Amino acid sequence: MAEVRYSTGIDRDKQTQESLLLEQLKRVRHDPIGYFAVHVHLSKLRPGNRQQHFLDIASRTFDDFIANNEALIYSLYNADLLLICRNVPIDDVDPVIEKVRGLFPEDPLTEAPLGSYDDRFSTWYDLSQPDDLKALTAASNDLAAAAEVQREEDRKAAARQQAEADQGKPLAPDNLAAINQKMKTTQIADLIRSQAAYRVIPGKKGEIVFREFFIAMAELKKRVAPNVNFFSSPWLFQYLTETLDRRMLAVIGKRNPATAPDAISLNLNIGTVMSREFQAFHEAIEEHAGKFIIEFQVIDIFADMNTYKIARDHLRERGYKVLVDGLNPLAINFFDPAHMQSDFLKIAWGPEFVGDEQDEKVAEMRQIVAHAGKDGVILSRVDSQDAIRWGAALGITRFQGHFIDKLVSTMKSQADTKAGATAQSKPAPSPAQAPAQSSTQAPAQKPKPKIVARAPAQKPAGSA
Amino acid sequence: MAEAADGNRRMASQEQLLVDYVRRLEQHAQGRSLVQVHLSALRPFNRRDQHLRAAATEFEPLIKSMSGQLFLLKTGDIFFFFKNEARGQTETAVRKVKYMFSDDPLVADEEKTGTTFSSWYDATSQFPEIQRLVKSLAEAEAKRLEDAKSRMDARAALRAKQKMGEPMTPEILARIENSLGNADLSNLVRRQFACRIDDNMVPEQSFSELFISIQDLRETLMPNINLVANRWLFQHLTETLDRRMLSMLSKTDRVAISGPISFNINIRTLMAQDFLMFDDNVAASRRGSMIIELQKEDIFADLGSYLFAREFVQSKGYKVALDGLTFETLQVIDHKRLGVDILKLVWNGELADGGENVAAQVRQIVEDAGEGKSVLCRCDNREAIEFGRSVGIDIFQGRYVENLIAEDGRRRDLLRLKRRMERAEQDQDEEAPANK
């Protein structure tokens, strides 16, 4: 609503795009001949595609078009774009809309072709038609009102985040050494958490496949560098995980694996497996090597496939099992994980994959899962019934995540194992912070929904 | 436990047993043959342990009746030595195994791609060939073990340190990045040409890759430091180098860039302000002759960003290359779906050692990618060019190609000199009578 005045934040002196749009529509009303509008519904993209820098680039795509035609573009607060043109041939508008559509080739929103009945990507309005003009004005009013509410919410959320001092200074080469040094000496044994992966058999209670041990990152951060944002550089964070690997091995190597009720999985850098520290760990647990599963990140594997193969064979010859982590439903469409020849594959689920259930795609994914050996596939980050349904449709029967933890604990009449109970008693992270904590690769403080390697080598407490 | 470890070390691998067997075979070769069943070339989902075991089972009756000896290698290949009387039964067993995998491209596309499912050797007449084959297998296995060992060996680490310098640390990275901020790097920019190479080994330039020489950077800034010792720190450094490169490319007076060029960049840089600024400064007509090279690990670190960035730069007219591919990654990655314009395969002697089945798979991928879309890079010998040409690659890059360019330059110079001399002679001849 154009008349709303803004009292807070950066918008104080600036008119919003929504109010500018409404003013423009008012002007159009006087002489609507030749005007038309295109509403590009970028807000309906999957969350992963709705990142700010994507949207900036999408709106830049219109630059030349705006410069060369009588046209205006509004970048709305909900990410939608609204283009208003006067006397521009439709054939000149189509290409630029198509260009924007082309930026999101894998998104379900862009599936139906331009102008088709199912096209949800854009809506066209002929503003010389009173009905259309009215409809767009009403829609714009709604958008403005929604934007106002959203802006206020975002402002509060930002303030909250600020208060939590979650961002801090970015991780950079000049503070990295000190943090690394601290990580080498800080006590970490009490920060080690675990989460089980379950095999779900319909009608029966879940059966533990293994229990993954990881370092509660958020708590560690508090201990070593409360004011530094660990995720500002994926590479520098990865560097720190090399140190954490060694700490983790030292702690786990001292525990007696014979007393552990379940198989144990650890997320390590490939380089760590080839290190002297791992050798020492192996000597400590040697006869129980068969109880251990070593998880590698797919990004680490792709960086040097040869070393991965050597490490994998090296581990398997000694009795360990190997798991490839950091996959997601999108990634497995682009490479065949069966090639990794690992014992397990972990696919991280995300709500953005709901609705990705066209028969054809499901059949294709089923095939990929079957090829990879479906008994070795684990769907992780399972936080809802949707995730389980999605996995089951693909033939997956092994799951890891909050939701499955809850499900299993209600199904189990007896008390949980001690480790499980500790994990359960942790307060569940709010959905907003969960991805931020767990994305090692995600640099932005606003968690960029990472597509592949978002599972960290060491996960924060209770992250699913 | 010491015993177990010892036992483990002494437990002979199938590769070792095979070497021993072949050594002894020399005396008993008469009346025997070998079939190598190339299960290593099966697609990985067909190459699981249970599949290989099932395949080996087909030979069980022959082994029981003492007519043959089987070795199942780590690669998945089966080596089966048999008495010639049992040839018929062996052929049946191989046929059965083949039938088990009839859906696999190795079998299904056999005629189209020229792959081989099994190779047959006569132990007497072809003994040297068998020896060679087994020796190369044993060497590959030994090298693999050596590789694994040397990575954990403190001595090897020490040697690397002496040769390459002290490993990079965060402190050094910080210092380097500070000094990079204001250093003029244009004298560190190197240019390497990628060329088409004809039958006579004459190169013709296709495009040139611009890069900042890490070697020279090291010499200039930190002579005793091994910049690549830690992958993650190095990766961070490349983001800084990306920005410097982009700003240099924007100022064309700094680096003379003519003809089509390529440069390596991180996807994160591609999505940042630096690239947008660079893009603003590039003439639209120039974009079509610029190739943006991306690393596979970078792509898979954030596939969503990649898909977006690729679409963005391609729609602007740039071309996108997928760099750093090896035979393994080439097989794993669905490059078609990734939608890149150019594939850059890194040359490695193992490509040629892989035999016809490897060549057939590479050829298939090169063909799928389309003509002129594949580049073989880091070619350091003639073998690389020969292999590339044999699988349909016609663009090459690397030290050897640089040599060919230099050689071609010399040849042209010589030719020019020769022409000049001939002309001079001619002139003399023409003048001579007059002089007389």
C-alpha cells in the first residue's frame, strides 16, 4: 500500500518497489492504451533458487531491454519481478522472459513453456483492459501489504540474529591460524554427539544401521571463536575440519569400540585417512575396524578421485566400510553415484524436493538408487513425513534425521540407549537455524540452501 | 594381533599369485590357453562383488575337474588358464558370463563401440604376450600400493617438503593475500595455446588459456613455500587470484589478449560483484570468444549455483568448459546434463595403458560431446597426441604442444630463410649473365 509510511530500517527514506509500482499503475490508469504487464513469479521458485544473488542477476537480465524500450521493471520484496511495457512488440518481450526462465532450468516452476496453459512462471496483463488493470492493481496491493508484513518480520529476525551474534567477523586467513590453534587444544570430548541411521521395516521398530559421531559445531564455535562466522569461506572451514578430524580420532580411538552397541560412523577428510593420526587410530581399534564406517564428502572425492580410490581400498582392506556423503536428490541426476563403489551413499533431503514427484523422474531416480545398491542408500536430514514418503517412493529404507529419531523413540517402548537419550534431550534447533549450522560449504549467513556438499565433516549438535 | 597383521601382510594377493603362476607356466605352457574376461570394463553397478563372484562361479566345475585355474583381480578382470581339451567348456562358461551381463554397454554395444568382452591367448605361442600383460598388471598394483604407502610415509613427506618448500599455513596465506592486493600481477600471467594438430603434427591455434603462474607467484612472493600443500588454503587463494585476473582482463592494456581465450574461475567469483563488473567492461562481441573454465569439484560443491551461473554466462554469450576431467570423472559425470560447451580431459599415461576398452569408452564420450568439444590438456609427450587422435579428440594443450608450436615456428623460419636464399640464388642466377 503506497500510503503506508515506513518508520524503521533502510526503507525509511526510500520508497519501496511496491509503492513505486502502485504509483505507476495509477498513472497508467489515466491513459492505459498500449500498456501491458508481465508478472514473473520468481517467489515460487524452489528456495535453493531464490538466493539473493540469483535474483539480482535475474533482474539484471532486463537491463538492455529496459534501456531500449518503453518499459519499467520492479523487483518486489517477495522476489517477484513485475515488468510494465508500453507499445513493445510481444515478440521482443518473449526473449527476455525466456532468458530469465532459462536461468532456472531444473526448477519445476519453469517446466511448462511460455504461453502454455500450465505456465506458472509468468502472468500477463493487458492493462488497456479495465479488468486486467483492476486485477493487477489488486494483486499489487496484496503484494505491497504482504511485503510490509514480511519486511517487519525480516527486520525482527535480523535483529534477533544480530543479538545471537551468530555472524561476527568472517573466517579469514588472518584469524584462521589462531582459531585452528585453539581447536587443537580446546577440550572437545564433551562436544561429541551422535545420531543414528535406522533401517525402517514397515510395522516393526527401526533397526540401527550405524550411529554417526560428530562434533557439536555451534558449541565448539562458542568455545573457540564466538565472534567469527565459520561459514564465510567454505574452503577455510574445510581447513579447520582437518584439525577436527584429528581431534575426533584421538577421542574415539580411546573409547573401547567393543562396548559400543552399534556400528560407528565418522565423517573425515580423505587426507586424514592417509595420515599418521589415522594410522594410530587404526592400531588402537584394529580388531574392531569392521564396526567403523568412514564418511567422505563428495566434494573431497571429486577434487581427487584417485586419492579417494586409494583411501577407499585402503580402508576396505582393513575392514572399514566407506560411505559417500554430501549428495542430494539434485546431484544424483548429474552423476552416477554407483561409480563411487562405496558401501553406503548418503542423500541429504530438503523440503525443496517436495513436489518433485513426476512419475518419470521418480522412475529415473529409483533406477539410480537401485544401481547404487538400495540397501546402501541412506536418506539423511529427514525432518518430516514428506521426506520418508519421498525416500520410500524411491525404494530407500534407511533414514537418518530428527523426524526418524522421534518416530523411533515413540515406537520403542523401552528406554533409548544412553547416547540416543542425550541427543534427544537437546533442544531441537529451530528450522531457521538448522541449515545455517549444518552447512559447511554455505558461506552466507543467510543460509544458502546448498545443493550438494552441505553436510559438514563435523555437524552441529542435534542437526538433522 | 601382531600375528594377524603379519598374516595380513603375507597374504598373497590374486595379482601376486597370478605373477607366480605365470612364472611357473613357462615350463607347462604346452597344451594350455588363457582367457582374460574384461569385467573391469563393466559399468560399476554390474561390477559389484556379488556379480564378480557369480561370474567366477561359472568356472567352478572346470576348476574342480582340474582343467583350469582362475584369478579374480582387484580390477574385476578374470584370468582363467585352461587345458586346451577344456576349451569348449571354457567357451561355454565365458558365454554364460557374457549372457549374465548382456544389458551392460560392454556387451550390448560391443559391435558399435568395438569393445572386447574376452581376449584369448595360446599359452605356448603367445607366452611373451601373456608375460607382458601380467607384468603390467602387477606393476599397476605395486604402484597403487606404493602410492598408498608413500602418502603416509614421513620420509616421503619430508622429501616433498625439501623439494617443494614448507607447506602453506594460514599465516602465510594471510601475508600472500595482503601482498596480492596491491601487487601488479600482469607479469605473472602466462598464456598457453590449445591447438588442433594435423596428421603431420603441425599445430593450428584454437584458443589460448590465460593463467597466473603459481610457480612464478611462489618465486616472486614466497620462494620457500609450497603453495599447493594444503588444498583448502590453496583453493581460498585461487578466489583472490580470480579477482586479480578479472581486473587485469578488464584492463586490456595490461595484458594483450587477442583471439579466443579461456581462463579458470571459481563459481563463487562468477556470482560475485567482481565478475559482474568485468562483464560490464567486456564488449558484447568479445564474450563469444571467451571460455570460462570451471573445476568439477567446484561444480559439485554447489550444483544449484553452478546451474544458475552456467545459464547466466552462457546466455551472455560466454562458453563454459569443464576442466580437470580424468577418465574416472569423465565416466562418473553426466557432462551432457551439466550443459558445458567444452570438456577438458587431463592426459595421463594410464589412458593409453587402459587398452581398447578404455579407449572405446573415451571415444564414445568424445563423440557424444560433439566435434571440437573435447580438449586433451597437459599433453607432455607424443603418446598423448596419438591417444587423443585415436579417440577422436582434435584439440590439444600442454608442454608438448608448446614444443610443437615452437618447432613449427622454427620450421616456418627455416622455410622463410630457405625461400629467401632460393630467391637470392635466383636473383644471382638472373643477374649472373648480365654480370658476365
